[in-house]
Amino acid sequence: MSLLSTVLTVREVSRGERVGYGGAWTAPRDTRIAIVAAGYGDGLHRSFTTGTPVLIRKQRAALVGRVSMDMIAVDVTGIPGVEVGTSVMLWGEGLPVEEVARHAGTIPYELLCGVSQRVQLEPH
């Protein structure tokens, strides 16, 4: 199973600016942030921590801040070509759900079963 989403917007964040609920993450340097359309309303664990990996343009990027209901923030500094509509893999080929589950402090089965009904399924 792969869980995919897309970039909603990309923002430049200056060193010292805060990102996420309650400003949970502070940019240690000028940072390029992609806002991704996926959150706990889709079944992503709120326990995902800063550093949880995603794949964007086949490169690893790290979640920053807290998971919100409908979106996550991802540090895409150094990944060229990230723009609105760019595909984001939350887990799947190249990013095993087992690895992602470790970042949430859970097991893969819980992540797979937690995907909500509002996530659109595509047959393969």
C-alpha cells in the first residue's frame, strides 16, 4: 500500500520563525516549507514527530511541527522543483510503512488501518 498526497503551497520561512500548532517547530535556518494535504483527519498519527520522513520528488524530506487535522509541514530545503501539486509519498515504495510507524511510536498495522474514509482510493 502506498499513501500519497500533494503539496498545497510552498513558503519561505526565515530563521527563528515558528511552524505548526502552537509554533511547535522553530526554523533553525532560512527554510523552504511545503504544506502537504494530509493530516490526522486522513489517518496520520498526531504522534508523528519532527523528522518523520516523506518522499518528495524521490527525495527524503522531514515533517516539521505538529500534524494538524488537514495538513502537515515538510522541510523541502534543497529539493528542487517542489511546487503546488507535487506528489508526496507518506509511505510506500522507497519509504516502508514500518519505518514511518517507528516515528509515530506504533506498528505498521495501526497506520494502515487508521487511514480514514475521506482518503480517495485508486485501484492498481
